[in-house]
Amino acid sequence: MPTYAIRPVRFITRLSLALAAVTALVVVFLVLIALTDGAGSGLAAWSTTFGVGTVLAMRRGRRHAWPARLVPLLPVMVAAALTATVCVPTAPTARS
């Protein structure tokens, strides 16, 4: 493979792995929401997913230098931001 093509291939590989991690975390969150019977238990599902994602990201980055340890946390933060919108109600939930 030519040397000018190595960087784009590495970038695409890393980007696809990050997108796969975000997708997997969102799917795990949605499965936990379905198993806990709706958004009433959304905070429990969100915190469980966030905790598992953080532990796996920290485990993945444990052999790197300090700034590089934070890179695997980026997909976890993106997934947490995407799924937090489900947990925070934007409309009143009490019936009148």
C-alpha cells in the first residue's frame, strides 16, 4: 500500500470503530430501556450504559500516556449525550 494512503485508511478505520462503539452503546441503552419497561427507568439504564462504556474505554486506554487515555472516552461521551435526551423529560409527565 502506498504511504500516502496509509493515513486516510487509519483515519477511516478509527472513525468506523468509534461509530461502532457509539452505536453499540446506544443499542445497549435502548435494550435496557425496553427491559426496564420504558423511560420511567431511563436514568438507571443511562447510568448503567454510561458506567459500562466508561469502564471499557478506560480499560482500552490503560497502556497509553495520560492524554491518549482520554481518546477512547470520546465515543462514550457522544453516546451519553445522544441517550441523555431520552432520560430528561422535556414535557410535564404528570397527568392533570
